[in-house]
Amino acid sequence: MTTYNFQGYKGRARMAFTCEHCSKPNRTRTFVAEHTVNPFNKNADGSIKQASQVMREASAEAKRQRDEFAVEPWCAACEDALSYDERKALRARRSTAKPAA
Ligand SMILES: [Zn+2]
């Protein structure tokens, strides 16, 4: 069996914030998204996406995750203390909010 080793590119976005729940200042969170160059990662016209394009998209994805988080920034301790349902509700509020201008 042939194994393929696809080149992966990581996009990162970092955010410093004050927790909205416990008001602890100077919390930080880093968001990482990895996209790969591979034969199935294609443009609408069927061409395989180039490395530079994949890098941009990984970076855009990390920023999107950060923007979603920024809707209601909670520190890790507060998020960890949530029940499954509360966590689900928090994720839903973040994903339905309009992106900050
Ligand atoms: Zn907190």
C-alpha cells in the first residue's frame, strides 16, 4: 500500500482577552488550523490548490476560529467548568453571532 505524505500548513491566530465570565484579565488563546496540499483539495475549476493558497486558507480559518471565540471570550478554567449542555450553548452563541467589524 502506498502512503502519501501531504504537506501541511498551519495558520495561527492569537488573542489576548479578559474572561467574560470571571473577569480574569490577560488571558490568551491561540487558534491553529492546519490545511494540506493534496489531490482532493481543489479549486472550483478542478485545479489543485497551491501551497501559498493553502497557507492563506489555513490562516483565514485560524482567524475565523478566533473571531468566533471573541464573541464570548471565556478563559479555559471557566470553559472547563461548563456542563456539556452549557458548552454546547456557548458554541452555538458564538457560531451564530455576526462577525465583529
Ligand atoms: Zn474565566
